[in-house]
Amino acid sequence: MNTFEFSRRGALAGMAALPLSACAGSLGLPSAPAPQGTDPLALPPEGPGLNAIARRGGRRFGSAIASIPGRPEAGSIQNPRYTAIVKAECGIVVPENEMKWQALRPGPETYDFARMDEIVAWVGREGLDMRGHTLLWHRPQWFPDWLNTYDFGANPVQEAERVVTEHIRTVTRRYRGVISSHDVVNEAIDHDRNAPMETSLSRAMGSVEAVLDLAFHTAREELPQGQLVYNDYMSWEPAHLKHCADVLRLLEGFRKRDVPVDALGIQSHIEMFEIDPSTGVGPYAERQWRGFLDEVTGMGYRLLITEFDVKDRAVPADIALRDRKVADFTRRYFDVMMDYSDHLDDVLAWGMVDTFNWLQYFEPAMRPDGLPVRGTPYDAGYRPKPVRDALARALMPV
């Protein structure tokens, strides 16, 4: 254990004693229900917001946000109560779904930037920064239908290269000067094969690596000073360790082939699908997780936390107890992540209010008792929860 790790842990242990004060429709996913029992007077807590605290440590805090016209009750720029929280707490936002191929690319020769442009316009008015998500989600189930069945013709390599490069150039050029950090490739691992995911593009080009490398090289040509990120869902649960090994092999391959990847986006959808009796929260593999982070940073990659929330499936139903356990699990996770503060850039939640968080309609994360998942900083009544305070303490430089 190094000196910084020890001193930070000691300081945070003392602080822990203080009192704790999707645009799903565009992807054909069910929408979360409207919040019930909303407190009309609920506001962000007094004092500095999460981004202001994060800035003291040289990073930004932010959240995913959507644009859903006609849905002022959603977690979107059309919801003034939701945007009040985002503006108070965040310095950077990321489009939840509006930049994915399914939303932007309805056909091989057509683009639809309407919803993405709405977010960009709102970000400009509010003086926020913005990340890009994602230039290529390399999984067939998240390709638009036309891409899965596309006829690449007599020269499939050339045509597949054209499709990929045209898309990345079109998107990056449209938002140049607005977006400087992109999730260039998202989730490219086949969990069944423990190898990079095959798609129509990889079959046309001859290998998965050819597609991924082309995506990053094209993005670098368009954004010489941009931050180019490989984004994936891993975190510190024992069940994720095999996936971490797959990601490491992918990152090692990028370095060997001199692919311009700057950072690893760690989604951090941390899980309490069971309870560890020794800790009272979900099981976690801290030693192995630190080993993974050591290898990633040792290869020269920066780190981002890109999609933080908590899956509370196994936590008892009692709200006060559940919120304490979610906050405790968050604190433990960020104790580790902030030990890599010298390598860690932005921290983003995947939504700020429970009601609009994707976990409410993601079946593996749904609670067996049918209660809403309470894994974001604010509850359905737009009230801050203990996890919000755990994040505030974690982001405070020591």
C-alpha cells in the first residue's frame, strides 16, 4: 500500500462518520414510469454541487441526459426539474442514446441529428461541456437493422471501410469544437467467446481488430487533440474478472498495433446482486481490481468513470437501510478509484434521478420484489440521497 493510498483511506474513514444528509423510446425500449409522490419543493442541497467539488481535484462530474420531445416528465432536457439538478450538480453531460447509430443513422445514406442537436443547443445555452457516446457500439444487437443485413458488394473491405469512416467523419465534424472526448468504441467483447465481437463490419473487413483500429485512426485524423476512449462495462465484482481479462487483451492489442486509444472508460454499473456477510454489501474483488487498474494505467491509458450507478437487487426493501448500503458500496468503490486520482479524469453518472435510470427496465437488475432500483444520486421525488453525499465526499481532494 503506498503512502497516498493509506492517507486517503484514513481521511475518508473519518469523513464516513459524518451524517449522510433515456431516451429509451428511440431504441424501442420501455420507458420508465413517471415519478410518484414528487416533492414540489425538493431542490439540490445547499453548498457546492458535485461538479464544483470534482473541479477541486482537476476533473469534472456529469451525467447522461436525453432529449425526448413531448415528455416533460422524463430524464431529459425537456424536464425543468431534472435539468435543475443537472445544472446544479454537473459540468459535463453525455447523450444517453441520441448519438448511437440506431438514433443517428436510420438508413445507409441518411442521418437524423434532430435530437442530438437539441442536446447540443441546450448544452450551449447552459454553458456545460459534453462527451460523445458512441461512435461505434460494436455489437450486432445495437446496430441498426440495415447494417446487420447490409450488402457490402463486390469489394466488401473497401465498402465496410467507407461506411465506418464516413459515419465517424460526419459525426465528429458536425460536433467539432463541442465534443472533445468520445467513446469511440463501446463494448466490443463477445462474452461467450471471450474475444472481440464479430459483426457484419468485421466479417466484411476480415477481422474485428481491423474495424476497431479503423474507428480509432479515423477519429484521431478528425480530432488530433481529442480524447479517444474505449468504453466497457467492467467494475470490481468477482463475476466481472474474466471480462476484465478480455478487456486487458484488447487494450494490449491496441498498444502493440499503435492504435490511438487514450483512455479506458469504466462504466461502473456496480452490482449488489448478493450480499457478502463479511461487509454487509455486495461482494467485491478489491485486490484483483487494483491489479487490473495497475495494468491499464501501466500501459499509459487514462481512466474515466463513464456510467456510474448501483444495482441494489439483493439489498433489503427498507428504503433507509437500502440507501445506506448503496452509499456504503459507492464509498468503498470510490475509495479504490480515487487512489488512481493521478490517472482519473471525468466521472459521470448514468442519470441523476432513480425514476429515469435505465436499471428500472433492465431485467437482470430489476428487483424480485418489484420495487424501483435506488441506484442514482436522487430519488423519484428529486430529493438527494445518501449516495449523492458519498459521491461528494469521494470527489473531494484529500
